Amino acid sequence: MSPLNPLSRACDGSGTTRGTMSQTLKALVRKGYAAERRQKSDQRSISYELTEAGVAAVTEPNPTADAIGSLPAGVQTALRDGLLQSLRQALAATRSGNARPAHITRRKRLTLLA
């Protein structure tokens, strides 16, 4: 078996598909957060680097992360585990066709329909 290329390793590490990762990278480039660089020796080989806007976006204060980071370790673990369980259940429901539709209200809140 051949070693995984960097995109495949990134997908494995983030739990996403190559297609989703590719579209995400294209969106980051389109929005000015990343720049695409093609290798001179192999035009098929593409690397990405953060632009100044991308660096600013990932280094700016994040109140949500700060709030979660200030919680006791046990609470952080419980929160992480609960979110992972919810996401796994939502994914399983989507894959099985049992997902309930959702809509955005005027207040722009995500509301699940019964």
C-alpha cells in the first residue's frame, strides 16, 4: 500500500472526505484566507498557505473558545463528549434517512421541525 498524500492525511485527521476538504480549501482561497501555490516541478501538486487575512482570522480573540477553556477539565470533557455523541447521532440519522428537516426562523435560529 502506498503512503497517503497530504490531502488524504488531512482528511483522515479531520474526519472529512477529500471532496469536502478540496471544496473547503477552494472556499478559503476565494474568501482570501488562504493562497494556492502550485509546484513548478509538478503542476498537479498544490500547497496552501494562510494569507494575512487568514492569520488574523485564526489569531483573533475567540470568546467562545475562551469561555470553554475556562471551564473545569471535567466539564470540558463532558461538553466534548456530548457534542461528539450528538454529531454522531445526527450523522447516523442523516445516513439512514431518518433526519428531521430544519429551517431558519426570522431570528436566524436553526429550528428542527417535528
